[in-house]
Amino acid sequence: MSRGPRRAGAGQGAAAAVQLLVTLSFLPSVVEAQVTGVLDDCLCDIDSIDNFNTFKIFPKIKKLQERDYFRYYKSKIPVGIKAGSSNKYSKVANSTKELEDCEQANKLGAINSTLSNQSKEAFIDWARYDDSQDHFCELDDERSPAAQYVDLLLNPERYTGYKGPSAWRVWNSIYEENCFKPRSVYRPLNPLAPSRGEDDGESFYTWLEGLCLEKRVFYKLISGLHASINLHLCANYLLEETWGKPSWGPNMKEFKRRFDPVETKGEGPRRLKNLYFLYLIELRALSKVAPYFERSIVDLYTGNVEEDADTKTLLLNIFQDTRSFPMHFDEKSMFAGDKKGAKSLKEEFRLHFKNISRIMDCVGCDKCRLWGKLQTQGLGTALKILFSEKEIQKLPENSPSKGFQLTRQEIVALLNAFGRLSTSIRELQNFKVLLQHSR
């Protein structure tokens, strides 16, 4: 945009690449061997997703995320942490002692809120433009007085030191309060929960097969999101800090702890398969929402007419690629029962995602919260799209519609969340290639 911020360059140093190659030499080939084949509950195989993502999606989605429209996300300071609110999740997720003890997490997890005066002026113009649009719904972060735009390129998702009991309790709340677990299952659903003896590993998931498709899907989505976030942190871990400058790269010990089939008793590959399943769900949503953006009335406004047109062209090109994928997940198989039951289950899905977003609000690390919130909202937006196919098909070409509407915040979250999944799968591809070269 003419009055907007300058783009920040991104790249990795040669040292990090060498470190990646060295550490990957210890990656057990069994990881590669087991994360293959056809995914459960759909007819798509992992190799097809890898090739599609590598050669079609990843380069374009990465470029899109660098565009001015998609690099800024509005985030608010979590009241439960900063103002001592009585929110139950802030109490569970963060104790004063743990926050005081984790100085490194406070330092690395701090948000870089650097914005130029030109950027701030442009955001005022953006708000004026957005306010003139006919919105279908409002989001808390967009209207909060504490909300501010954050440059995602200056705040990459990576390891910050936020781990241990605090992080475990956040994910435990997400799994236990929102996934559909039978009462007969006692072990926490959180895959990183403390061991419960024989009821661990792959054998633990026999209960999952007894659930209906919709409830299995919900669990896989949360598990896939968790796996994706963990993969980002493992691939961009703080390796050392020399002369006050941190060096980031893969931490193989963390990767093996979370995904190695031996250390996870066969559960690690399942987590990675759920990542691929989540990718398919969001890919399907992008293909379904294409008609919404293809209308001439929809633009991606930043104030720079030429850049806005280029951004929309790139986005439509991505949509064209998503439509070309031959093995999409069939969302029509979900909520296909009686109308009353289907409606009730859809509403339960919506409320669960709202609750997960509320839990994310109380993560003690600002940067972790930013990316957790964004990816949760992106997934929620994807489900909103899949549940609104008829409304999208009925949209008029040259006028807004109350039937279906996406806010700027939802659009930014949707494409950036999918971008993170695309990056996750690309990281796994890199692992395989570099492992082969290091043998």
C-alpha cells in the first residue's frame, strides 16, 4: 500500500541449514515409513498431499502471506493475564511463580509491536473502509479497545520457552472440555499427558473408532492443530544465543519426544496424520469459498489499488489450485443425519471453538497466544465456510449479502492458518529429503 508499511525480508542462515542437516541424520526412518498411505475417514493419500503442497500451494501461499493485506493481524492483550481477571483459564494456565521463573519465555515470547507512522495512518483508513462494509458478524478482537495490529512477519511462530506445566494445562483444557470423549475413557486426551501405564500410545485410541464421524473429525482437527504448532516449535527452536543474538533451528530431541513412534508408543505418526487431515479440511474450505472472493464487489483493501489487485489475483490463483486437487474431503458426509440432530451438533461445534478461542486468550506467552488464536480462528472460519455452502452459492454478484460474510480478521486468519499447515507439511518434506542426503 502506498501509505503502508515496508515488507520485511525473511531467510535462514547457512548455519541453521547445516545444523538441520546434522540433526536430521538422527531422525529414525520409521517416522518416514509410518506417515504414509491413505488417511482415515477420507480417500486421500499422504504422498498426493505432499506433492500438491510442495509444487503448487506452498510457494504461492508463502508469497500471499507477505502481502500487506495478509501480514497484519489484530490482537488484543489477554485481560485475564494483564489485569488479574478471575477468568478460570488464566488461573489454570498461568501461576505467578511459573511466569516469574520463565524469564526466557517472557523475553522470547514478547510481541514485536514495531509499526511505522505510515502503517498506523493506513490502519485508520482500513478501519474506515471496513466499517463501511456490511458485516455478517463481529469478532471480539476486532472491536476490543485493547486490540492492535501486529506484523506477523516480525513475529514468526517459533520456540519461546513457554512449556512445561503451563502449556500442558492449556492444551489439557482444550482437549478435555471440547473433544467428545466417552466417560469410560479416563486418560487425558492431551497426547503429552503424563503416562497412565498400559492405556498409552496407539492402543489408547480404540475408543475413537466408536464415535460418529463428526466427533472423530473434531478430535482430529484439534490433534492436527496441536501437531502443527508443535512441529513449528521443534523446527524453529532456540539452539544457542551467541553475542546476544539467538540462533534458531531444529531440535531433534523435542521432535522425537513428540513424534517418534518409539518414544510415543506408536502415537506420533497418528498425530502427524491428523495434521494432514486438518490440511485437507482447510483446503476444502478454500475451494468452497472461492465464489465469495471471485465477485467483483469483494476486494482486499489496503489503499494501494495496484497492490490490492495483484493480491486478489494471487488469491484467486490459489483458489484455482485448491479446486484442482482431485481427492478433497467430502464434507457432505458430515451432519447428514436428521435435521434437528445435525443442527444441534453444528451449534455444539461452534460453541466448542468459541470456548477454545477463550482458552487461547489466557496463554501466558503473548507470541504463543497470537499464533494459537490466529490458527484457532482460521480453523473456525474454515468450518463456518463448510457449513455455509448453500449461502455462498446464493451470493449476489454486485451487492453484499446477510447470508454469508467474512470480516478482514477472518480472511487473514483463514489464509495464514492454512499457510502454517502448508509450512508444517513442507517441513516434514524437508526432513525426509535431508535425511536421505545424510545417509
